[in-house]
Amino acid sequence: GRQVIRVVQDDVPAVNNEAATPPWFKVYPALHISEYASWAEVDQWAQGLFAGDAPAAGVAEKAAELKASVGAGGTPEQQVAAALRFVQDEVRYFSASLGESSHRPKPAAKTLVERLGDCKDKTLLLNTLLGAMGFDARPALISLARSRGIGNYLPSHDQFDHVISRVKIGDAVYLLDPTLNGQG
């Protein structure tokens, strides 16, 4: 019941890797296989991992507290910045990416209580706080290793090694990394 694909290439010339080659440049020939038909399918997969229910009471309370800390005259940008600073500086980065937690974030309420999490956990917490504050915040998968060369690969979730928040304020879109301490 299995299908075996065998790829053989004879008389392959040596590849000389040059120093300081950009990480997005494909130096070695490779065969890529993907279970996804498009990048939109990868996005749909990721959005499903980060989909959550209404924020738990503790998260909703923290969102209200952050919004109030800016004051009645605070701009939307100031409100987003307050939530970002909280997640960046008050939630410690800690990663234990084993099994399902290598891709699926833990619930935002758990990250808030524990005050620690990896990029997935911190992104979900920030997005949930911002959602409770009335903002459109979604996860954005990125590749720190491949950078702008991601389009040279077939669509696959394993092309990404980091996740950040994509936040829309009016017509502007901001990409915010909740793991960068002290950035604000």
C-alpha cells in the first residue's frame, strides 16, 4: 500500500560553498516535496492553530487594564504599544517545543498566568489581548533563517521558524514581535 519514489542522479559535480552566502540563496540542489498545494493552505493551517475562543476572564481583565493604563485620550497606537510592552517585558521567553507544542500555542490564559512562553504562546497572548481591546491581530509566520528566499521553496509549514503578530490599526498594518524584550 505504499508508493516509493526513487530519485537518482549520476555524475553530480561538486558544489563549492562560498563564505558569506546569504541564507536565502540555494547552494545545493535539492528535491522538495510538500503536502500543501499553496501558501494559502499553509496560512489556513496556521490560522487554525491560533484560533481561540473568547478571551478568558483573566485575559479580558488584563486587556481592560492595559487599555485603561493609556487613559481615555490614548491613541490606538498607544494602546497596542501598552499590550506589546506587557507581553515583551512581563512574559518571559521559554521554549519547550515537544510534540504538539512544536506548532500549537498554549491557551492565552495559561501563558498569562504562567508569565512564560515561546514565540507562539506570546503571539497568541498578544493577539488575544489586542482582540479584546478591539484590534484585528493575527499570527504571521516568518522565517528568520531563509528570510526573503522563502518563495524559492514549496509551500510547507516547516519553512518557518518564528511567528509574530500582524496588527491592523485603521489602514496601517504593523508587524510586531512579542519576543523582543525592551522594544516597546
